[in-house]
Amino acid sequence: MKKFATVLVIVVVLFVIVVLLGPFFIVYEGEQAVVTRFGAIVNATTDTGLHFKMPVIDNVVKYPKKILSWDGDAQRIPTKENQFIWVDTTARWKISDPALFYASVTTVNQGYARLDDVVDSSVRTIIAENFLREAVRNSNRIREITREVMGLEEAEAVETDDSISTEQLRQLTQTTQTYEQVDKGREQLSVEMYDTAQEVLETYGIELIDIIIRQIRYSEDLTASVYQRMIAERRQIAEAYRSFGEGVKSEWLGRLDNDQRRILSEAYARSEDIRGIADARAVNIYAEAYERDPEFFQFWRTTESYRTVLPNLPKTLTTDMDYFKYLYNMSGE
């Protein structure tokens, strides 16, 4: 009986020691674990719950099972036409094979370092192999869009005459620029970056969910070129306005000149008609006056001539002529 009690005590003590040494470990939701023994992997599990390990000699390394995010630094990368742009990317990833991840990477921080190298390299490679338009644009819809500089309502407000039609103003306020054809686009480049990076990362037990180009911005030298192109486009539109305005101005000046000529012509014709009527009436009056008293009429006409002519003569050498006969007496004798 004593021997059995002794054995029982020893078993209980050993059990307590084993329990204290920790033969079990818990994998929580969102975790996965790798069990190593003297540095070698003996087990890997992605199942949640209570798991067994050899006390003392086994070590448990836990990794997150959830999807993680990676944010890269913006890179200054040349495109295929040697135009430099700044590319800022982000990615999502997770540990798909904890045993392989432990063997090749070991820690999550080192996993981020691997992502820095692999993803940055794939982004640089894909951007350098494609033209700038492929990275900046995602489709060819812009080639089908006609941008209006001024809306139709504002154009109709400018319309002041039937000669300036709304359609003319619409054509003036629209600008169509030729854009190059996009064969891939930004989304396709993201897919190519993903394929290139995933091919390498899967050897580390990492599953890459996606790579997204978060921002693309021009470098300073390229920005200046873009601004110059925008300025040239605005100048072209301004010249179109000026040309259209000069045409309308010429049309109005032509109309004003024609109206002026027409009004002056009509006024001159009217004045000549009135002058003719007045001259005819004056002749009739003179004729009637001459018939009533021819001598007085001749005297009056001569004196009126004196009033007009004599002030304009600086000197008179003689008055001994028939013209001055009324200077001596009213009868002209």
C-alpha cells in the first residue's frame, strides 16, 4: 500500500512539474503558430485552440493570420521615354505558409523588409518598361471627351446678334486635344507589379493580396513641361477667342460703314431734292419780282452784289464802269 502511494505521489509530482513547464499552448483567433525544437521546425498549425508541445525543448513562434498592410516610400522612377515621376504604392499581404515563412524570413519585421525589397523592385521594373501615359491614365475615355471652356448658358448670354449663332460659340468654347492611345493603363500595371512580386514572395511563404498605385506625381522638370503645355493650350483657346472677336468686330464695322454710306447717300439725295425745289421756288419768286418792277429788281440785285464783293477787294482803282453805275444814283445814270 505504501509503495502504491509513493508511486502515486511521484506521478502527481511529475504531472505537476510537466504542467508547470507548459506542455500546452493556445492559438487564438487570427493567429497561427510554428513549433520548433532546437531550431528545427517540428510542427506548424493555423487552427485555433489548444495544442501540445514538448516542454522545455519546444519553442512556439506565433504569426498573425490576418491580412496586413504595407506602405512603401515614394520612388522617383524613369518611364520608358525617360520621364521621371514619383510613384507611391501600397499593398496588402498575409502569411500563407508559417513554416516556410519561419524558415526563410523568421520575423514579421523581416517580412516587411522583404516586401520593401521585392515590391519596390517590381514597381520600378514595371514603370520603367512602360510609357508615362500607361502609368498616369487608366483608360482611353479622355480621347472621347470634348472639354468645354465656357458653358452653353454662358455662351448664349454672350450672343447678341443673329449673326453670332450659339453653335459658333459652342465650337469656339470647345477644345479637342489628341491624346495618345493607352494599351494597358494603371490598373494593368498594378496587376503586372503583383505578378512579378508574388512570384518571388511565395518562396517566403507570403501571399500578396494586391498592389495599388496610391499616387503618381510628376517630378519638377516634368511638371514644368506639363505647365508649359497647359499654358500653350490656354493661349490657343485665347487666340481662338481673339480671332472670333476680330471677325465679329470686322463684321460690325462693315455693317456700320455700309449703314453710314446708305444714310449719307439718302440724306444727300433728299437734300438735293429739297435744294432743287427751293431753287425752283426762288427762281419763281425772282421772276415774279422782276416782272413787277424790273428796274428795282436790278437795283436790288446789284446792291446785294456790292455787299458781297466790295469787302473782299483790297483796293479799287476805278469805278468808271457799268458795274458801279448805282454808286452815283438810284437810276444808274
